[in-house]
Amino acid sequence: MEKQRTIFIAYDGKWDKNRYTEHRVKTITIEEEITHIKLKEAICGRIGLEKSVPIMMTFDMKMETSRGMAIEDDKDVAEYMNLMKNNPIFATSTIIVEREENQVLVMCSVIVETDANEASVAASSQGSSRITESNGEKEDANRLCINKNKEIPIFSGQKRKNDKRPLLLNAAEIFCFDLSSPQQIIRAVDGVDDVEVGMVFESKKLIKLCMSMIAMEGSFQFKTQRSDGMNFWLKCDQEDCTWLMKARSLGETKMFKITKYDKVHKCSVDIVKSDHKQATSSVISEFIKPKLLDPKVQYGINNIIQDVKQKFGVNMSYEKAWRSRVEALDDIRGSSEDSFRLLPRYLHALKNQNPGTITTIEKDEHDRFKYMFVAYGASITGWKYCRPLIVVDGTFLKGKYKGTLFVACAKDGNNGIFPLAFGVGDWENNLSWEWFMSRLKETFGNRNEVLCIVSDRHQSIERAIKLVFKETAFHGVCTFHFKQNIKARFKKAGAGELFESAARAYRKEDFDYFMAKLGELSPKIREYVLEEDPRRWARCFYPCRRYNAQTSNIAESMNSALKKARELHIVSMLELLREKLQTWFVERTKAANEVMHDLTPWANEKLQKILQKAFQMKVETLTLSRFNITENQREFIVDLENRTCTCRRFEHEELPCAHAIAAIDKRKLPKHPFCGRWYLNSEYKETYKGVIHPVGNEDGWDIPEEIREIILKHPNYKVRKGRRQKERYRPSSENYVAKRKCGRCKQLGHTRKVCIKTPIANAGSKRKSFEDA
């Protein structure tokens, strides 16, 4: 059974200087492990305030010179409870709750500790009493000093295991420090240039961290002379040097106060070294942490080595810089294991902040992560204003547990990438793609039009589409990947270009022409190409509209845009992805509102390019809607009512071809009514009408208990040693040439072994300089 505390709530009173008087009193029982939000809600509910009322809580430190120390988060609440539990002088301290709107104040006095069925009352509702020194002198207005001769029992009444200290402690040993302002407690190294006597640090570790940075900047080294629960002493490495720092703990808290600090050094110059023993990976990690906050900023190992050298004059190894960076990133973003444990709560908060969002997590029988799916409500709403076309792809993740990021995108009316859904799985295999496609169909498969799904020739994707979508979707392969396969397999000049021309042909006559040319070049290549059903790659045979999406390039572009995100832990990756989508939606909404014509900028520009060509064509009227168009002695029939042309471009792309524009111009009609609705700017605005909201800080998430109880472990993957893969393996068919950088002249395209642009160190070398060449 968890320990509880009964609190007296004093409210509707008034302040007399720094004392709260003439108040009403109520009681409430709370758990010791209560959070900041739950404490606020419990107090507000007991005294009749709405939970949404913004309030401030302050810890009354029993001082008439100050109203107390602010309690702003869970850490402050835990520290407050710890002080109450372990320090008798705080047993009757109060929490002051101030309502922000009209400064209505509430005071809570903790007076009861309950363990099992026993309770003991240990406080009064008359407010805090003033404590003075026993020698009769007036106490310092900014200090809380306890009578050194007065012994006070430990509040719990029990000795801790293996604790050899007496049950009665000297009150002066508990603490005596400046409490006039809560800001005097140092919680971070930032902004601390030097240490002074009287400074209070949040922990012993923070003191050592701060002193280590001071030592590195001052080019001296120290050693720990004493370190225990009550004392922390540091001394200069050189025995005859007077530099010394002493700190003492504040009772049972983890806080330490500087009691003595001698800054004077009498060190010999011989002991000053560039290899500093205080330059540990934990110290360096704190130094570089501010530069790693933005994951989009490139800050590598060499940058760390250079900055440490410039700031402290300390040399460090590549391995230590690597460890420092890993420690800093784990401190900022948490570990990979923590990220998986946080994932269910993050996705729940994401759905709360973004209505309509769909998220799914699947785990195995051992509670290990298996699959995840995310589709934002804004994407689900905007999908119905996009063309019925989805491009899917998978790319590897670069984190500790690797995995694959699955991406599904569409094209908006401005021919831009419209993100639909994201998934994470183990590998690109049958099970993972089938799971992702099932979630994709449940979320986006409710269109009346036949859906076209474009991807590379991965067999698992083809199998998943057939199993999941059956007759409601058609699978088209990426012609770019098909072309690269032909090049890699046959290595025949011109074969790839002839295949691409045949694939992009709108008419069967043109397709037959290019395939005949390919057969003349190599019958084997033509036979290999026709082994794949032409309906999946040839435009003229498509059973449904594929528009201008011949390749899976938009999904590849999406993967490239998420290149940095793929290096992060899963929650950090999803948050960076959310930020990018939020930015895209805002920017494209702004762009759509700035358009003054009926079509989107891309559609308008595309028609603008063929206007002059259309105006040069000969137009003959057959009926009010049918026209005979002559172009370069070739005739084409345009039917404006059915929106077709014998060139077949009009019906495939749902945009008027040059022949259709010539016919439309003959009728003196506007052109936008003959375009597909996807290309209208009004539809483009609706596409990005949804808003993607931020999730906020974790301590502000409203997570139900059933979500908190979900156990999610990291994937069952053995982490290999060594540098992790950052770039994908490129097939030989891509003809990719790696960018080489010269170590001498720093230029791209060659190495230092063949560099001729800078002078050679060896004067006897026969290699000529750039000027002599």
C-alpha cells in the first residue's frame, strides 16, 4: 500500500506581510508519489475551483522574509515531499496556491503521514512559526539557521538500513543556507562562470561538473579528497597548492552548499597538461549538449574535438568525443529503450491534439515492438482532394535497433508531395508490407475511383497489394527502377532510353514503334521487358489513370527529406516528422491563399507552356463539342464533352492537351472547367485545410491509466558493434560516383595522392604544381 499524506487546505484568507491568516480550512488525503498536475487538480476540486483554472503553487520555507519557493513541475513536487518526509523542520511547512486571474490565494499545510492503518498528526493550522537562534541575536533576513544545541528527531521515526548515524541529529547539521530566492539553487551549468561560498547546487554531481569546467578553463587539475552523503571536498592535484573547495549536504536532500572555496593557485607550470583528467566524456557531453538540441544541425565528432580544443585547450581522442556525443544525445532524447516505452503515451497524446488521427501499435507475445502505423487527421481529410494515386516505398532506419520506415504519399493539385501515412517495421518482407497495406486500406481505401498504387518492383509489395486491395486497386511499377534493372542486366547502350519512351507513350501505335526499335537493338531485352505485364508499366495500357506518376520518385523524395529523422529514436523521429508536416501544411496553405487564378500554380504553368503551340494549330468544327485538329500534317479528334483526344494525353492526365486547348479557344471558353477538379485552386486549399498541432511537453499529456500500463519493449534485434550504416547500398546500375574530397586542397573530385593544385612538401618530387602544369 502506497504511503499517503493528509493535507489541511487553508483558503479564502489574506496576507499579512509574508503570513497567510484568517483563512478557512479543509482536509484532503493524497499519495506521496502524486504528480504536479494531480496535486493541482485535487486541491482545486476540494475547494470548489475548476481544474482548468491556472494557479501557481509555492513552498512556504517558514520565513517571514519570503513567501516561499515555486513548485512548477513534478520534480519540484517530489523534492517538496522528500523534504517533508526526511526533515522535521519542514514537517509543518505549507504549499501556497495562488490563482493567477485575480490573485485568490490558497494555502495547504501538510500535517499527517499515513502508513497502512496508522496515522499521526504533527502540525498546526496557525501557519508557520518563526525560528530564531538560541544566542538571542536577530537572524539574518536571508538565512534560515537552526539552533545548534537543539536536537530534532528524524521525521520518519525510523533509522535507515546500514545508517550508523544517531536517530537524533544536530539541527545545524541539517542545513543553514540562503533561501530568500528559489533562483539561488543552481540547477544547470549554463551561466555559472565561477563558484562562490554560499551557492546551493541541486546535486553533488552538478558541483563536480561545474568545477571540472572551471578547472579545464583554468588549466589545473583536482582530486576528490572526501565524498560521502554529507560532505564533498575537492583539492588541487599539487600537494603544496592551497586551492580547495568544500561543500556540505542540506540535510536529507540531494542539494549541496559551498561552505569553503579557496581560489588561489600556487601550482607549478610543469603540472599543466593539455591532456586533462577532468575532461571526461560526461563533462564534455554537458558542454556540447546545447549544440545537439536541434537534430537538423550537423555537429560531428571532429566539430566536438575542435570546439573542446578551442574552448579549454584540451586534446581529446576520437573515441572520447564519440562517447561524449552519445551521452549528450541520450540525455537530450533519452535512450532507444526509453523511447519505445514512451511510444504508446506519445501516440495517445498525438491523437488527443490532432483529432481524426489514426495510430496503431502491434507487439509480439513478449511485449516487444513489432509494427507501428500513423496517419494524421489532416492527411485523412485532405486525401479526398488529391488524385486517386498512392506511391509507397520503404527505407532503412539508422538507429540502434534499425528497422524500416514505410511511407505512403499522394500528389496534390500543385503536383507536390502529400504525405498520407507512415509505418515502422522490422524489414521489407511479406508480413510487414501486408500489415502496412492493411492499415493503409482501412484508412484511405474508401474512394469510389479505382486506386492506383505505384512502387518499385519489390515482390513483397506486389504480393501485399494483391492480398489486401484485391480488385479495388491496381499496382503500377516504377519505370525508373525497371529501366535501371535493364541497364544493369544487359549493359546495352540506348536500351534504357527506348524502354522509357515506350513506357511513356500515350498511344499504342507509338508504344509498338519504340518496342520494335528495342527488338532491333536486342531481341533478348524486348523479351525480358515483355515478361512484365505491360499494364503495370506502359502508360497506354493502364487500366486506370496513373496521371504523370511514372516513377516512385515522390516517396524517394520523402525519404530524402526525412534523412536526419531516420537517425533518431522512434519518438524523436516521429516528432521531427510531425514538425516537418506541420511546416508543409502551413506553407502550402499560405501559397494557395496567394493564388489569384482558378488553377493551381503548377497546372496553370503547364497549360501556359503549350498555349502558343495550340494557337498555331488548324481547327475544324465538327459539332459543338467535337473538333478536328491538324498538327504537322497529323489529325487529332477532340471531344470536349467527354474530355478526350485521340492523342490520349487529355484523358490520361485530366488536363487539356495542346489540341484540346485549340478547340477550347475556338469556342471562346475558359480552360479551367475542362481540368480535373484536383487542379483547381479551391480544391488545393481544401487539401491543406487541416492543421497539425504540436504534442507539447510530456508533463502536460493527459494519459489514461490503461495507456500508462502498456508495456512496450524494444525490438528483438541484436545490436552489432561498430559504426552504423548511414547511406543505402547503391546498385551498380545507378552509375553513382562517390564524392571524393582532397585532404590537401579540400576540393571535391580527387584525393591528395593526385592533387596538383597545392605545393608539394617533398621538393624532390617530380609532380608539377598547378601553375606549372
